[in-house]
Amino acid sequence: MTFDATFPSRRMRRMRRDNFSRILMQEHALLPGDLIYPVFVMDGKTKASAISSMPGINRLNIDGLLNMAETAVNLSIPALALFPFIDPTLKTEDASEAWNPDGLIPKIVRKLKSSFPDLGIITDVALDPYTTHGQDGLIDAFGHIDNESTVEALIRQALVQAQNGSDMVAPSDMMDGRIGAIRLALDTEKHYQTRILAYSAKYASAFYGPFREAIGSATSLRGNKKTYQMDPANGNEALWEAGLDVHEGADMLMIKPGMPYLDILWRIKQNFLMPTAIYQVSGEYAMIKAAAERGMISEKECVMEVLTGFKRAGADAILTYYALDAARWLKS
């Protein structure tokens, strides 16, 4: 067979032929240092309690958490994100347990920072684990989520977390103005170095179901969260949300969930050039795990492909329940 002069001299497959040249042209590299491990924590003597909708993921007490934290450090994972499972008897309409200085999260943060001072600790600023109604905000007399009283509660929660050693507070509630209010409160109390990871574009997603089981809010949740979390149909709105958070003093922005919102991640990263994270949420984890358990996909290959896709779309950090597995795979 002969080819005329128009046959391409640039053969894209040439660089794909061997492993060494594929490595040389690779545009993005996933590292353990890109990963943040979300952890569910609980009180009690039981080291681990399984979460049925998230195979392989457990709620951990302080002893189980310390063992896991040592593993994370050894795998070069830079930070943990803590989410509490609160005793139902401590839940109230006003979520007052959220700012108890002797509560679960402050107690665990103190222990973690004394045992692993260089491990980053990120704490969730939201009221849903602490409310009897399962909402992220406080409910007014008309049954609506009240923005201003919720922000006041979030300030108290964030201050207690900072006072007890949290490196980064992460408001995940989507109340208007809470980033600026928390930044002002932290600075007023001289917590200048406490960083804020803003859940800037958090969508009202169907992928959160297993998470709500994990923190114990699934059965108590009244209604939905569509009056404060974002509509999945909206993209431009995410830029407004992120821009406001930048203006109010956020140190890092986050998009949640992950895979359905890669376009949002890309747009926010390109527009603001800020440190940007994405959260591969519980439903995403559960889907991959379920398909892998049925032999439909290769778990390792699919996980690594997805995490690399987050990097390609602009993520500087990835919150994923696969963090330990992914770090092991990367090291091997």
C-alpha cells in the first residue's frame, strides 16, 4: 500500500508505543499528597462500626482513629477530614452540642494533634449531625432554614474547633455570608492561621445517601436541602458562590460531588486560580464498590482513572474514601 504526501508525518501513536515515552508525555500525575481521607468518628469502646451502604468504611472511635491516622501518615496522606456520628440523645433543635468544647470533635482533634502534630486536621462546620431534624441550619417559627441564626451557630462551632487545634475549618452548610463571618470571628480571637476550606459549590445531590447513614442523619432528616444547596442544573451560579467565598476570605474552595461536576471544577479553577478541592462523595464510592464487587469493573483501574480525572480537571486536593487504597496503589 502506498500513501501520498498528505499522509500525516505526525503520528500520535509513536509516543504511546512504550511505557517510557508514555511516562515522559504524561500531563498529570496523581500523588498520595493530593488525597484527603474523610473519616467518620464516634464515641464509645467499640473500635469500628461498619457502614452498610459503604462497604469497607467504618465509623471509628478514638483508638481506631489513631491506628488509622498512623496508617495515613505512613502512606504520606497529608490530611484527614472528620465527620461525627453523634449520640442521638445529644441532638437538639438548636444543635448546641456542635460547640461543646468537650464534645466528640474537639476531644478527637486534641488527641490527634498531640499524637500526629504534622497531620492536617480538617473539621466539618455544619449542624446536621447535631440537629434532631437533620438539616444543616436552624429552623425558624415558619419552618424555614434561618440564615442569620445558623451563621451565628456556625461561628460558635468553628471557634471551638479552632480553639482545640483544628488546622482547617470547612463550612459545608451553604448559608449566605458564613465564610466572611467565620473569618472575622477567627481573626478576632487571633486564630489567624486557621484556614477555611469553603464548600463553595455544594449541590443538592442524590449522591449523599450513604453519608447520611454514616453520620446518623438519614432517618431524622425532615424535608430536603434544596433551599440552600445548589440546583444540579446550574453552573454560572457556582461561579457566584465561589467568587463570594474568595471575597469573604476562603483559603481553599471545594466542589461537591465529584464526577458529575467536573465542568464546575474546571470553571472555578480557571476563573479564580485558587487552591481547589473536589469531594468524591459517598454515593460515588458506593457505586464503584458495588460494581467491583459484582465483577463488572476493575476497582483499582476505575478508581485511579477517576482520581486522575479530578486532577486533570483542576483539583489540587481530592477528598475520597479511597484515599488509603489509592495511596497504597500509588506506592506499589
